Amino acid sequence: VQLQASGGGLVQPGGSLKLSCAASGSIFSIRAVNWYRQAPGKQRELVATVYNSGGTNYANSVKGRFTISRDNAKKTAYLEMNSLKPEDTAVYYCYPDLCSSRYACSTYWGQGTLVTVSS
């Protein structure tokens, strides 16, 4: 299984970015996809989760500003980030829970994409 995260970059406060996480390889199903972030000197924190049902959860710090979604046909998850703040600056990681066969499931870390919010 390979994960390719993209979409990070430098954006001004109040701006927007959309991150993507594409999975490839032997994938039978994707049960849930999480986005985590890790700011310099801080622990990695869970930002958002989208489940196979389409249900979502968000950290309080991003509710109303971030939207997580998935395209099962493309095996890709997205994190749309609006009204970005300097405190959103971090490396963002996708962390899907997926199965390579009906009974072989695991979680995988993507390589991370850097988001910098600064004027």
C-alpha cells in the first residue's frame, strides 16, 4: 500500500488549502481515513476522521473551518481547510484504516505535507 499526500503550501491567514491523500496498491476496502497534524514542538493530534458510512468527526479547533471527505472510486481522501490561522501551521498526515483483503486490515501513515499559515 502506498499513500501520496499533497496540497500543502504557504498561505496567508484567512486563506484556504485543500489536501489530498491518494492510496494505491492492493486495497480491498478503506474503512476510515484520519487526518492528523503535528506542529513544531507539539504532539501529533487528530484533526478529522471520515468513516466508510460518510460520517465525520472533527477536532474542536477546526470545526466549522475544515471539511473532510472521500472519493471511494479514486481511493482518495481530502481535507479542505478554510479560514486558516497561524496555529494551523503543521505537517499534516493522512492515516487510513484499510484492508488489503477481506480479513487483512491495518492502518498506514502517509508521508506528510507541510502547511504554513503566515503573512
